[in-house]
Amino acid sequence: MKKYIRGLKDHHKGRDDLTGEHHSGDLGQLILLVIFMGIWITDSFLFHYSTMLSQIIPVYIHLSLAILFLILSGYMAGIGLYIVFVEERSAPAVIDKSVFSFVRHPIYLASILFYLGLDLLTLSLSSFGFTILISIFYNYIASYEETRLEERFGKEYAAYRNRVPKWIPRLSKINQ
């Protein structure tokens, strides 16, 4: 486990263009994923202790929404991760293109949408409750990272923050 944690800390070495990731962000995300999957699997497939909504809401509704959330999650995560970790930048700068022009934290939003998609697949209220805690964690690490980004990029990041919403895209931006 120590080797894995050290690997998480070292994955940004040599990448001057990356800024401000919370020191416990990766490990926290991994721990929350494992706990969520345990809750979701035991509730959805074994004990059904909080899946009563699946008896009320038609399958075609919650399954359609789940698929939509999961596809959107994969799209946002794929594009966001590619831009951050694969694309090369000549100099460190605020990333404000593609999915980053709609929300400031598309990769974290993609993770939240992934959890919501799984919640909607089985309508597990207990896993949905845990998804709320996960969302609070993502908001915490996103706020921490924004402070570091503003320290590094100053007015450029402040202008980006004023122009682009943190979590929920503006409909006017989507229609353009």
C-alpha cells in the first residue's frame, strides 16, 4: 500500500504544467470508490435494503437516465483527462478549452455523474446518500485546487473562474 501511495504522490513529478492537486485527492477518491461500490453492490444486488424506488419508477425512465449519465461521464472524463495528462503544453497555463470551457472541474464532475449513473441503474437510496458525501469531498478538493491555481495564475485564473461555472454548465454556453 505504501508503494501505491508513493506512486500517487509521484505521478506529477516532472510536469510543471500541472498545478495544485490536493495531496489526499487520489487516495481519497480511491477509498470513496471502494466504499461506494461496497454499498452499491450489497444494496442493489444482495440485500435490497433501500431499492424500493425500483418498484415505483419505470425501468425505461431510470435506465435511460443512468445510461445518459454514464455516457456523459465517460465523455467528459476521457476528454478532460486527455487534455490534462496527454496534451503537451509549451508553458503552464489555465486550461479553458473543450470541456473546461463549460465547467471548471469536468473530470471531477464526470466522476460524480458516474456515481449518479450507477445510483440510477438500481435506484439505491443508500448509495445515493453516499454519492452526496462523495460530491462534498469533490467540492472540497476542487476548492483547494482552485486556491492553488489562483495563487499560481493570478488574474488569469480569476477571470476564468468568473467566466466558467464550477459545476453546472450555463445553458447559454451550451447553445452557442
